[in-house]
Amino acid sequence: MKMKMSACIEAPKEKVWQILSDVSNVDLWVDPIISAHCETDKKRGVGMIRVCQLKGNMTVREKWVKWDEGNSYTYQAFGAPLIKSARNTWSIESVNGKTLLVTESEVVLKAGIFGRLLEPLIYLVTKKMGADSLAAFKYLVEVGRPYEGKFSGLPRVPVVC
């Protein structure tokens, strides 16, 4: 299962990167995440591990496998329910004084044929959660503080700049 989403953010690339690369703040813009922290003192770059506490008393670990300072990073997630493997890349580029944020994910579900049958439902749920997260991230960058309501109440973000 592959998914690609994007958001145009009304801010310079450096400001977007500053918030995106602070990987412990992900709980400010991804609703299912209650808290996040780095497993060691390493808070940037390849080899860093983030631990996310999710709603429902679940924990997911994410290990960074690529880091291009100021431009992009890629991590692999472990321990997510129903997920055998997950890989996510976040990248940014300047477009006319704004920033285009792109997220690309690839997920392989557990449970063989049962997992394959669940893919359409999980895809829809993930797509909605992604749209909510991009809207919350855009709000955080542009307003300078986290959105306090339900992320689903935010307007959908432009996908191009």
C-alpha cells in the first residue's frame, strides 16, 4: 500500500524544516500520537530512534534511515498494530516563497489475505488521518502554535503551491 500527499505551506523552507525536523513535536500535529521522544540523546540524523505513545495504550518505534539536512528524511516504523513494515519519507522544497511539503509512505500489512482485504479500509482511514495531520502541521507553522480543536475541523490544505 503506497500513499503520497502534499501541502503548500505559507512559510519559508527554513521555518518548515525547523518544525519538521524537531521530531519530538509530532504529537502537536498528528492526532493519534499522545507523546513522542527520542530514545537516546541523538535527536537528528540517521540512526535516531523516536518512540511514539499512541492512543489506545500502543507504542510505535521509528528509526531514521535517511536524513538530508534542510530537505528530507526517511524513517521506518516498528510495532504499529496490523503493520508488518512501514516506511515514510518527508521532503520539502521552496516554491515562490512558500514551501511544498510532501509525504510518501509505503505500508505492508500483517495477516496475509486478511490484511489484503483490509487494505482499502486502512487506506481510507490513513488518507483522512494524513489530511488532518497536514492541516494541523500547516496551522502550527503558519500560526506558530498548535491547533487546539479537532484537526478534522481545519480546512483542507492546497496540495500544490
